[in-house]
Amino acid sequence: MGTTAFITGAAGGLGKAFAVECASRGFDLFLTDISETPLSRLSDSLRNTYGTDVHCYGCDLTDADSRAALYAYVKSGGFLFNFLINVAGLDFEGAFEERTPDQIRTMLRLNIEANLELTHELLKLRDPAMTFRIINVSSLAAFYPMPVKAMYSASKRFLLNFSRALGEELRSRNVTVTALCPAGMPTTPECIEAIEAQGFAGRITTCNVGYVASKTIDMALRGKPVYIPGLPNRILQAAGSIIPESIVARVVGSRWNAAHGRRMQRQKTFKAFS
Amino acid sequence: MENADKTIVITGATSGIGLAAAKELVLKGSYVIGTGRSEERCRSAEQEIIGICPGAKISYLAADLSSLSEVRRLAAGIRETLAKDGFSHLDVLINNAGTVSSWYVSTVDGFELQFAVNHLAPFLLTHELLPLLGRSQAGTVICTSSGSHYRTRLRWNDIMLRKHYNTLLAYKQTKLANVLFVTELNRRLAAAGSSIKAFALDPGLVNTDIGFKGTLGIARIVWQFRSKGGTPPEIPARSMAYLALDPVPRSTGKIYWKDCRPKEPSAYSQRPDIAKRLWELSERMCGIVGR
């Protein structure tokens, strides 16, 4: 039996890149995302182009019932996996005080709860004949306390710590865990706009999503615990790790507040024009 | 000489070369269906053309050519529009829409954006409209290629440059793919005894906004300077109209045209093995089987 990968958030920018990368390597796929239509379109296309076996199932990962239905479906299909790529996640950027209780709950449920539960369930469905590889999409934001993205960076820090600990815990059990820590990626017009709002720094820290997906699979196959795509980002991370956190938070805060302000300003200008 | 009373489809006809060609063809009396990505821009292009040519036989259909299902929907819309106006054939299909992207962006079907819009969309739209073109006296397919198809090749091990994306390299590849497509299409049509002919048009350096689509930083600045030195879109539009209406190009056997004159395309673009391989890959990507 060949490699079968389970990918969450597979219809989004990075998830889609992972799906394409895995299909191009001849992996069979099980894809999930919140909406069924783009998912089945992508599945058809991957099947046509790469000739691999692709299954998909729409699931709202923030909802426990929807997740239960997903597990039931996977179990009834008799699938066994040896790759789990947890991509689904979201960010509500902006001042914490302005977030609604609903947004706070949604982020916790998707970025943390769903990731943990899914990892737990899929570990039970691993193919015993092969090494089981988990990729958790954390973020470069995991390395810093980030004002204006406080909840997001903390949730990604959670995933980073969890991945490292779980990887160590399951090392002798033929399981590897890799935390992917990318900077912003140009996947949607909104992301591209956010990268532009950061100016030069945004541009040099940005990696193309196809490259990130490909390199990350290589890293996971080597059992690397953490992967930061892009040399400028690895330098940033290294610099951040030797400077006291209070100073890092101050510096990051001033940059992000400025970038966030510019973005809001742009959106206002844009709205005034349209 | 030329028979201007033709039914013509032009993709990407809301700006640049496509809009200029639509104006030219409508003024000569042709029936034109233009396409564009945004409904709003389609409507305003339509108004603009009716403004300069009252009574113009022009209509527009909106479709996002980055999505294969949208391309199929567009083809159905074209068939419907033609039928509604009493036509059971299409004389000319001009695959002109094109784009540029600074970043690797993947489409709903999981393809790289430039590859999907500049190559797969023309491939699939032509496939869908071939039966209608076959019912014309002189069916013609024109693809807007570019001089940037020279001095490049297809990277078969990563044809969409997922791993090492480069804006210009990706663009050059898609324009090369256009010439390869035209080459293989002509070969297949001739083998099937069809009278349809396909041409690739080299528009030269033209002052349009293509360099501002999904790009940023240096690419935009460079294009700001380069496009100023380019010809206005009316110049390649004239060549486009010439290929669409004049019987002369059909009789020459030449497939690559610039300024109403044939030109030698790159040697790579004429390799039958490459053209066939790209064709078969494109068929798989578009989910076309058993032709």
C-alpha cells in the first residue's frame, strides 16, 4: 500500500499547495475543508492530472458534531493513513478588545481544539506498516508575542510546543511530527495586500506557497521537528531567540501596529473609491 | 478581398488588445462576442463599443478563465448566444485573454494561475468550441502569444514552477505553450481533414496594463517604463483582424504572425514530440478523455 495523506483546510491556499504536492508525488489523498464544492473540484482535477486516488469530505472543524461525522465517515471507509497535514486555521487580526466572543471561540476551536482532536483520532488510524508523519502548520508568529495578532500568535505557539513535545513522546513509536513555521504567504488577494502593507520586509520574508509545501514534505520525510521556510525568516527567528521577549514584543508591536494601520487606511481609501 | 461578415469570439476583450480588436472587427461589420472577468467591465466595454459604433453586433459574457468549470460555462454561454442570434456556427475564436502574477497563486483547480489562464483556458475553450468552428466555411483559431516564447523551454519536471516560481519564466512558458498548442492543433486538424486553421499572434511590445495584473514592486515599475515604449493596442489589433478576416494567411501555411506578416517561431515551439506531450498533459488536466 502506498502513502495516503489526510489534509485539513485543503481548499485554501496552503492546503491546496500541499494537496497538489502530495498528488504530484503519487500519494493518495483524503481532503477536508469547510465547503464541499471547491474541495470536490480540486479532487477531480488532482485525479485527472496525477492519477492518484482522491477522496474528500466537507467538514466544519469548529463544530464537534461535524467532526464526529467526519471520523465516522473515515472509519466506515476503512482508510489508513501515514501522513496527516493539519493546515486548517484562521486569524482575526486587529485589536483584542474589538474581537467578539464568537471570534475568540472560533479561533480556539479551529486552531487548537480541532487540531488536537484530529491528531488524536488519526493516530488511531495509522498504517502500522509505515512511519506516520504529522505536519502541523504553526507560524513564524509562534516565536514572538505579537501585538494585534495576540490570539493568533499564541495559538500558533501552542501548536509549536505541542508538536515538539508530541514528536519526542512518539519518537520510538515510528511517528514524526513537524511544525511548519512560515511567514505570510501570498495565497489570496487579502494576503497579498497584507504583505504589501508591510513593504520591503513583507516582500523578503514571503515565500511562494508551492515551494513551501514541497520543502515541508521533504522536511517531514526527514523527520525534522521544526521547519522555517526562507533564510531571512530563519535569521529573524534566530535573532528573536537571543533578544529578551519584552523588547521583541515592543519592536514587533510597533511594526505590526504600523502595518495594520496602513492596511486599514488602504481599505478605507479603497472603499471610498469603489 | 476580405469577408468581414463573420461571427467572432474574443476573450479578454474589455481592455488592451482584445478591446481594440473588438472595436475594429465590429466596425468592419462582424458579429462579436467579447468576454471579460468582471461583469461590470464587460458592460462598460459594451457601452464603449456601442458608443463608437451604433448598431454594433456586440455582446459580452463574463467568465473567470482561471477556473476550468467557468471556461466550460462560458462555452455553453457562447453556444447559447450564437443560437439565440440564429447562428449554428462560429467563424473565429480569438484566445486573447492573458494574465501575469508576481506570486505563485493556485487556481480552484490547483493549477498555477498564469498556466491556467494563459494556456489551459484557451486549450479547453478551443476544444469546447471546435464543433461550432467546424461548421464554418473557414474556421479560424487565433491565440495571442508573444515574442517572449523565444529562448525558453518547458520544465517538464515542474511545469507550473511550483517549486521555483519566477513571474517572467512562468509567463514565457505559457506563451511558448500557446505556440506549441497552435502547432499541434494544426497538425491534428489537418490529419482529421478539417478546414479549420490556427494561428499564433505576436503582438510585439504593447502599451497595455497586463504588467499591472497581480504584480507589485519592481515588476510594476519596470512595466511602467517598458509599456510606454510599446505600440498602442490598435497595432496588434489590426493584425488580429487581418488573421480573422483575410483569406491570405490561411493559404500560406504559416502559423506565427506579427504585424500582418509571417515570422519564424522558435525551433523548440515546432518540435512535434514536445507539442504532442503538452497536448496530452493538457487533456489530462482539463479532464478530456477519449477523443
